[in-house]
Amino acid sequence: MSLKDKLNRLKVHMTQEEPQPAIAHSAKIPFLEKWAGLQAKPYVYNDDYVMVREVRYPVTQQHGKYTFDQLHEVIEAWEKTVHQHPLSSMGRTAADLLFFDTETTGLHGGAGNTIFLLGYSRMEGDAVVVRQHFLAAPHAEVSLYQSFLADINESKHLVTYNGKAFDWPQVKTRHTLIRDLVPRLPSFGHCDLLHGARRLWRNELESCRLSIIEQEKLGVFRKDDVPGYLAPMLYFDYLRHRDPETIQGVLYHNEIDVLSLITLYIHISKLLLEYGRDVVSHNERFEIARWYEALGEDTHAVEGYKKIAESDHALRGKAKIALGHHYKKQKKWKPALEIWEECIHEFTYVPENVYVEAAKIYEHQVKDYEKALHYTLLAFDEWKKKKNLLRRGSKAEQETYWKRIERLEQRIHQRA
């Protein structure tokens, strides 16, 4: 190891502030004027450089359906809530949130996949600032992480789109390879909006790609956008010629990505916080209720299910069945049974388990074995239909029905 590298290893353990990097000589940086035209400046560290691009927008700027300053509104609304949610910003400010995205040399993970662009947007005072740290040469990764980590130390929470599965693990992988030469990665909270988008719209939209969400839900329509899958090819082309015009479309694509994350966070937060209002569709309301139920927030889940159950929407039956399961979980046998019997009499089809649950209540709570047998036989009929249609159904399931029917017939006979 060279003396320079040994000194660099010691640097990260020193407590004093590092000196600001020197300004690069223009002779060392090809197409510097073109970079300046893209609002990018060099960041030099250890004779290597990366380009840092910065674009500012007023907080009143509209991006799709929302202006950026509406981020303050949803953060304030989260502060007033009493329930817990993974997308809640409770206890945080707008400036704490780092809306983050990367561009890489491959579309899959792994140590051989290099990040060549670290991009993010953040609220800073009366502006939304987009910063992009661009790897101008593959050997300058130390400079890339030095510039990036020096800039994000004020942020406390990542907001990404598939960042938990892809972007941040990639950052950690690349950082591990040079960890002795750069500062540590900060400990971030992290909310991944892809998880929320899939919960809300996977049954409604053809895809949950960000570009689809932008058009269908956010009112964001890109012009002359470079598809993300072309980014690696364009970066390799850039490395041959070093002309920033080659990569300009990728920078713009990433810029829109991180701005759309703000808009998407506002939109999903509004749906979660205001899902009792008519502006929320019943499809979204049902998925939100299921989400709250999975989180143990039963009061909010029931509120959503009831609103759908009282409507004439196609999900009315599913909402009523979900309410029945909620009451059963609370051991409120009477309302659970009432709802399930309403479903059985009202809808042409109800799932097999609704008959089973009604039968259990009649057998174990009401002690009405005739009714219990009646619903067990209906459940068995549904099971046989499913078995014939889907050609599946285990022997164990069949034997369970036989045993239940036999037990109920014996109880009826004993009571007679």
C-alpha cells in the first residue's frame, strides 16, 4: 500500500474537519464549459474528481398534481395523527427527508454493478434542491462518496422507490469496497414508496413502475425522457468520449425521478390520512384498510371497510367479509355471524371460509348444530366445486370436512 493510501486510511479516523477540496484546473476536466451549462461543478479529492450538479426549484413549483410546499402540509398532518404507519413522517421535518435515487451500470445488484450517479432532492429553506453526484471516471469512486457523504449528513430519513431492495443495498456494497478511504455511511430511517404503491395499485395498474404511477396517479408527464434501462449504455458511451451531452438525458431522467418522489410521498400520505373522504376511490380505500389492519390499526381499518360495505361498489362483499373477520377476532360473535349470513344471502358467491366460519359460530357459540351442519355442507359443496375446477384440494381437507359433518350429525342425533 502506498504512503498516500495509508494516510487516507488514517483520515477517516481523525476528528478535525477535512479541508475543502481544491478547485480543479480546467485543463484536467474535458468539456468543463458544457458541464457548467448543465449546472454542474467539479468536486476534486486526491487528484480525482466527480461532477456535482445542482438545480433549485421554488417550493411553490408545481410538479404534477401538487406543489412542493404541500410536503409541509402532509408532515404537519402526520404530526397530528395518533396511529402508526411506516410512511409516517412524525417527528421529522421536511429538511430531514432525502428523496433518493441512483443510476447504475447494471439493472441487477452485485459487487460488479457500479453506481455512477447518486441523485436526491431535499427541501432547503424556500427551495427544493436537486443534487446529483456523477462518477466522471470509474476510478474516482472515493471522490464520489466523499462528495456525497459530506453533503447528506444533515438528512435523517431516506425516501426511495425500490430503494430498500436495490438502491441503498448497492450503495452499501460499493461503500464496503472503499470503506477505509471514506467516512461511514450514516444511519438512516427509510421508507420505500414502491411498497405503498404496490399495496394501493397493483390490482389496478398494468405496472407499478414509477413512470406509470406518474402518469396515472400524479399527473406527471415526461417529455423526451431517456428510459432507465438505457442509462448503463449511455454511461459507457460517455466514458469513451467524456462529452456530458451524452449523459444529459440520464441526468434529466434522474432529476425527474427524485422530484416525483416528493410528489408521490405527498399523494400517498394524503390517501392514508384522508382515506375517509370521497376523493379516495373505494379500490384505494379497501387496500388502505387492509394495510391498516395488517399494522394492527383496527379502528382505521374498520372505518374503511364500513364505508365500502355501505356503498354499492363491487368490493362491498369483500369489505363486509373483512368486517366479519374483524368482529370474530374481537370475539364479537353476534355481529360477525350477522355479517356473514348477510353475505351468504345477498351475494351469488361467497368464499368457502365464510360458510366455515358461520358454521363454527353456530356449533361452538350458539350450539345450533342443525345450522352448523347446514353451513358445513354448503362449505363442503364450495370446496368440491373448487377442487373440480382447479383440480386441487388435499385429502386432508376432505377428511376434515367428513369428520366435522360426522361430529355434527352425532350431536344432532344425541340431542334428538
